[in-house]
Amino acid sequence: MARNDQPFIIKKIKKAGHAHHGGAWKIAYADFVTAMMAFFLLLWLISMTTPEQKQGLADYFAPPN
């Protein structure tokens, strides 16, 4: 008998797993938190302005006559 000295090569093919599901809530939560941060920042900025500054802002955004 002839001896076959060639090694066996076994290819192990891993099946790609499905992508992780259920991460959409993180995006929705991040959007919500960003909106809440902007809202409270706006409230804080409004509370820190003086009446003169508020009148100046109102005059700036008023439509021209």
C-alpha cells in the first residue's frame, strides 16, 4: 500500500449569526433625552434673561413694519 502523507484540511465555515435585534429603543431614547435636554436648556436660558434682554429678543424677531 502506498502511504498518503498529505494532511487533511478541514474548513470550518461558521454561519453568520443574525444581527442583534432590539436596539431601536436606544435610538428613540437618545432622541428623547436630547429633546428633553434642549427643552430644559431653553427653560434655563429664559429664566436667566432679564426683562430688558427679553424685550430686545422680541424686538429682534418682530416682523418689520
